[in-house]
Amino acid sequence: MVDVCGTKPLVFRLHEGAPELVRQVLLERGWEEFEGQQQDEGDWNLYWRASAFRSSDYENIMPWQRLNHHPKTVGITRKDWLARNLRRMRGTFGSVLYNFSPTAFHLPNDYVRFLEEFSKHRLANGGKGAYWICKPVDLSRGRGIFIFEDIKDLAYDCPVIVQRYISNPLLISGYKFDLRIYVCVKSFSPLTIYIYQEGLVRFATEKFNLGTLNNLYSHLTNTSINKFGPFYSTDKEHIGQGSKWTLSKFRCFLRNMGINELVFWQKINNIITLTLLTIAPSLPSSPNCVELFGFDILIDENLKPWLLEVNYSPALSLDCSADVTVKKGLLNDLIDLLNYKEIDGLRQRGYLRQKYRTPCYLGSQIPQAKTPVVFLLPKSLCEPCCREKCQSQSCVCCRGGPPAESRGTAQQSPHHSSENLNCALRLALGSSLKPATSYRRRKTRFLHSQRPKPLDRSKALNLESESENGSCATTPDMLRESSKKKAGSSVKLPPIHGHKYKSTMYPWDDQVQNNTVPPCRVGDFILTFPFNEVTLKASQKKLNIKVAVQEVHKLTSQLLSSRGHKGKRRKEESNNTFGGEDKLESLFWGPRNPLSLSECFFKT
Ligand code: ADP
């Protein structure tokens, strides 16, 4: 739909299997759904898929488009890769920090190593072994999982991960639970992590009992499993009906237990940062991707959090009231985090350049009568040439419909007169002018043979840099060069390829363009990395992973040691990295009303 001002709403594209909630939230926000049959191939702003994108989706992306997955995150989202990557990081940075994932073996490859570990436990415990959990590497939602103690119970017919089973979980009223923490990686380069304040606590629906290892309702916390259990709808002591709490409710539980919240949340925060650091340096730069991960964290009775897995497409279905509270807000805040303007000027001008340029200044190329016709000029351009002279109802400039002339040959149209050539060129090259009104959508396919040559990098950046602020970056040279183009050519915006855009700037992000820092809070998303000046610097250009890991370690140590040293720390405040000289006034993720990092040192 095109409104009276000639502006088009933002458009989302959903792949089969994408969550219905995404559609609902975006429609509520005034977005329009992409319709493949009626819309131009690239005429969308956000493409959401539950599964992975093809590499061509990344290669052909336009500056105004965003995808909901970064490429190559499988390094943490597949169970076997996650285990391997964390082992590698433990080897490099030591087990003081990288100690949050239960020991895991990839079978059949690691079978011998697993047997050694298995026997070691048996010997150490006087013949009684540890508990293990076996999970198919390729499955999710609890499918194919079982727990065993005796090696004769280990049977598998596909690659699996066998992991130490955390047999002493923290229980609430006797029920096991885990935390689903939502994490948005806005960018891997520079690494920019936001953690959501709300989240879910997912309970098993039968009391934890090591005597019944094959009772999945007692040992697994997946809702997909538990909703088929006999006690799912029963009102369970303190837990209530169903199998979920919000993280807010869990915070109350922590407070009632007298638990040191800051240290607790910081440990989870560390798990998330350190896990993402394992893949961040190896990922291609893809500035127009964003990713929402679901981190599953299990807490043991010593309050130590363990990472169970990282979900690639965390479930966004609404099974209960906790889901509604958490997931709708989550998606709304995620869209806010993407920093869309109400209207995507970049996309609109992109289309003006692609679709309207040829007919705009080369009338002979305009499609004839019965082929779909697009109106060429934005209203602002019409004003001098048309609006005052022609208030006719038949004129698109005046009423938003097609001009009578455009149904015939374009040469006759006043809009294609030579006095508009300059305007058309400005339009083609990206000006601050208002977008054109098209009265009918047209499926436009850009076949390779018809594709114009991409602009060179400097011009590409120029075109992009005028994206949101509306200033016209056209230079006389560009105009000259453009006016020389042959009939039938048009300007295609350059695709954003990782290797082309090594720059640490996002084309649409004013803040980063101004070389300032990412916002420390967007809705309930809290920026957790970078979290100080040092990590900000370490994340720019090429990620300095060593410095990043050291800073995480330092922050945690400061937080732990600040207890009992409050007076001393006040004096040191101005000198440390979290003091007043920081450009980045980071917030501490976790508590209901997040404090700034510097405040946290006085609150523990
Ligand atoms: P899936 O991708 O199939 O959900 P997970 O690794 O998340 O696989 O495991 C499913 C559930 O099994 C978890 O939610 C948790 O309740 C339980 N679980 C998984 N690994 C462990 C473990 N090492 N110790 C204790 N419980 C575990």
C-alpha cells in the first residue's frame, strides 16, 4: 500500500515455518507483509526465517534489507560444534573462565576418550559412576535424549553428544528448571551483544528423581516434551499450572532466597559473552544481519550456572501467559533495536533508482500502454513542473493515481520533459527528495544480463551515507558519469558483501557512523558487550579476543572482590575503566532495574 504522501510502509518477508508471532507483531506495528507474486523481489526490509539462509541471500542483499540470521553461527548452535569450540577456548584461555559447560564427547568419534572419562569417574567413586545425558547433535526440542548411568544403556544410531548430566540441579519445590535467556547479537563485527531483561524459566512437570532416569517429565525441561505430560495442567506447589515462569518471577525467588543477584547474573552474562567470543572472530562481516539466540542455562544447587545449549531459532510460540508477556515484548524490542525509521528512505530511493530511472530521463524506454506502468517522479519534483499548473484529477502528482499521459507514450508526458532531467538524475543517484508514488506494483526481475555494473566503492559509500539523513551526496562527476549512461541502463545499489564492507560502520546506524557507541539500552535489551572503553576498542576493526576475555575476567573479579571494599573502591572510581571517564556508561544486565556498572561495585 502506498499512502497519500507517496511513502510505503516497511515490509517484512516470512519464510515458511517462521513464527506467527513475528507476523502479528510486525502487522501491529504497521508493517506490510511481502507478497511474492505482486511485489518486486527486493522490496522488503526484513526477511525472517526459522531455518538458515542460503549464501546467495547474503550475497544479494540490498542496503535496506536485513536478515534474522548471521551466516555461520553453527559453531555455537550445533551441540557438537559448541562442545568442540568451547574445548578449544578452554585450551587457550584456561578453565577458570571456560568452565561453564558440562564435559562433553562427540560419539562415535570420541568414544575412546569418553570411555576413559567414564572409567575415571567409576574409580573415583568406588565403583559408582556419574550420570550422563545423550543427545543427538542434529535434533532439538528434547527429541532423542536419554539419561544413563550404566554404559550398557548407551545406544545410538546417529552422531550424538554424551555430556555429564548435572545431577544436582537447583530445584524449586522439588522441580528441575532451566533458564531461557534471549540474546541479540546486533553485529559480530564489531561484536555487539544485547541481553534481554525478561526471559523464561522452564520447569519439568514431575519432581526431580534420580531413581527414574527414564522419566523425561522429571529430567527434561523442554516445554515441547512437558506439555504432553500428565501433570502439565495441574496446579503444582509454588510453580502453578503449566511449566513456565517469567524471569521477573524468578528474580523474586532469588531475592527471597537472599541470593547475591549481581554475582549470579554476572556469571550468566559471562557465559553468553565467552560463548559468542568463540565464533566472533571467524564470522564474515555481515552488517545487515541480526540474530536472536536462546541460551539455555541450568543452575545447580551451588548456584553455578551451566550452559546447556544455544538455540538458533528460539521458539516464539505462545503456549501460556508467560510466553505472551515475554515474547511479544521481546519481538517489539528487537524491532526497536534494529533502528528502523517509520519509513525506509533507503529502500524507497533504492527502488526509485532501479525502477524509475530509465523511463524518467529516457522516455522512449517507457513501457507502453498495457504493460504495468510506474509513475516516475516524486511529488516534490512535480511541484514546479506540474502541481501548480495542473490540478487535474487525472494527474498522479495531484491525486496519487497515474497521469493520463503515462498510459500512452511517455514522450508526451510533461513529467519527462528535459527540464526534469536534472531532477531525475538526482533521483537516480539518491537525493533527499521525497519518494515517488507508484500506482501499481510490478514484479521486476533483474536478470544478470540486465544488471548494471555495480558502482565503485567510493560512490557506493556516498550513496549509502546519505541514506537516513536525507542529505544529497551527489557530486558533479557522478552526475556527468551518470548522464553518459546508455539507454536501458539503470543504477543498481551495490550489494553488501562482507569483503567489500570491512568498515566497522553500519550504513543505517547514525550513531556508529558518528563514531559513538551503541545505545546501552533499547527497551528491555541491555548492551552487555562492549561494556567499557577497553572492550569497545577491542571490538572494533579486528576483534582482539584476548583483551575481550581479559576484561570479562577483570570485571567479574572486581565484582566479586568489591564486597567489603566499598570505601576503597569509591576512591579508585575515577581511575578504573568503569568510572566517569568512560564514554560507555554500561548498565548491568540482570536485576529488574539495572544499575550502571560503576554503581554495581557498591551494591554487592
Ligand atoms: P534440545 O536441543 O533437544 O532441547 P538440550 O541440550 O537443550 O537439547 O537438552 C534438553 C533438556 O535436557 C534441557 O532443557 C535440560 O532440561 C536437560 N539437559 C540437557 N543437558 C543437560 C545436562 N548436561 N545436565 C542436566 N540436564 C540437561
